[in-house]
Amino acid sequence: MSDTAIVCFVFRRPEHTRNMLASLARNSESQDLKTYVYCDGPRNAEDKKLVAEVVSIVQEFRAVLDLHLVVRTSNLGLAGSIAEGVSEILRRFEQVIVLEDDLVLSPFFLEFMLEALRTYSTTTNVISINGYFYPSSKALPETFFLRGTDCWGWGTWRRGWNLFDSDVDSVIAKLTAQNLMKKLNYGRGTFFSDMLIAVKRGTISSWAILWHAAGILNDSYSLFPGKSLVENFGNDGSGTHKSDGEVVSRVPAVSPVEVRPQRVQESRRGLSVVRKQFKSYNRETRLRRIRKRVFRQARYLRQTLTQRCP
């Protein structure tokens, strides 16, 4: 496993970092892997205090993990930190497993990731392996493929990351020219294309949408488990992208997920779950737009009345 590294991205969330590293240490395979922890630099005095706490917590895990800590002197932001960190690791290792500080892992996460990375290492139209999948009331296959990528507990190879393009204007142009925006949105709504436009406008900082676009542009697939091996605790308002309250976390699997070689094709059942998940997001987005429009009109009316009736 010397060709594989784990890379964790942390910032200003001490307890999230502790929980993530503790769950990683409960994966027995972590003892045989180097774990690189990248901590982004503080933006202000409050960040400086919290970053110091995070660094102290990371140091506590040196006894149980082969840790290598990198503390940035400046703040790169979420997108910059992850894109640069993953690129640095893949210049030294052939494959990488990527974690963020708001994740909690099943004890069987690394077993699944390592076996899947090995199984599909030479399957060039497989771009990544994912440990998370969305809640579903219907039974799913043990593992399955979807086009594109995801971002909560994932892994890839150097060949896969070489497809990543951080130039949002170039990505939008290519998706538009090849008529792939619908595929980017899994055939429904505009959630992902809206996110891409938000990156272009500078209203959000996201590497994940560009990574997903890399999969779509290169007609590549990601493997997912039918039962999630990752739980996300980032929807508590503590992260860079604060939640509006949507519930997408799942209790991680308490038993292994078996990886068997299979034909690379998109799962209809998996696609149905994703469409259902993002249908609710699209509906919420439309409602937020309507509310903003109503508030703008109400503010305009108040200003007009104030001017006419001082």
C-alpha cells in the first residue's frame, strides 16, 4: 500500500477534526498508510485560536496514525486548499484517499476504498471511488456506478486527477459546447450548473463542482457503495458552505461492503436516488429565489412610499 496516501483537510473545527481522525484510526488499514493533514491558515484572530486547537488535536493522533502535518501560513480557502493538497500528494503517490474534517467513517471505509482502488486502477473510464451515498428507502446494489464524481470521502488515482480542470470558464465553455449541462445535473433541475455559475461569479469557492464536471466532460464514472460508509456532520453551520438545514447524513455502515469487478455502466436505481435528492434542493432553490424577489419588491415599494410620503 506504499503507493497510497490518505490526505485530510482541516481548518477551524477542533471537535469535527477529533471525530474524523478518531474514526479513521478505527480503520485497521490506517496503520499501514501515511496520513497527511493539511490545515488551512487563519483569516483572523478567532481563526488563529481555533486553528491552534486543531493543530494540537492533530498532534494527539501521532500515537495511532502515521501523521504528517502541513499548516498553511496563509488562507487558501476550501477550494484552493483541497486542489493544491491533492495535487501535491499525487505527485508523490499513485493514488489518494481524501477526507475533510466534517466526516465520520465506518470502520470498514478503508477496506472498501483500498479494494475498489485496486480493482479499478486500470479501468480508465472510472475516475474515482466514493465512500458516501445518499439516503434511500429502496434497496441498492452492493456497489454501482454513476457518471461524474462526489466529494464526501473519496479516492482517485493520478490518472484520474489529471483530468481535473480548475479553470471554471474553460469548464463552462466545454460543457456548453458539448451540450453536457443536463448530464452535469443528472438529467434533472439546475443544482450543479447553478453551482458552477456561482463559482464563476465568485459567490462560492468550490473544487467539488469542477471535479464532478471533470467526470462528465471525460465520460467517466465513479463507484459508490449501496450502504454509505461515511456520515457527514458539516450541516451544522460550522463550515465554509453553511447548510439551509437539508438532511443528507447517514449512519455509516456497520458491516463491510464487498467489491466485485462489474461492467462500468450507470445504475438506474442509483441515478433515481440522486435525482430525488437534488429535486428537493432544486425546489428549495426556486423557493429561495421567489422569496428574494418578493423581499426586493417589498423593499422597493417601501422606499418608493417613503420618498412620496416623507
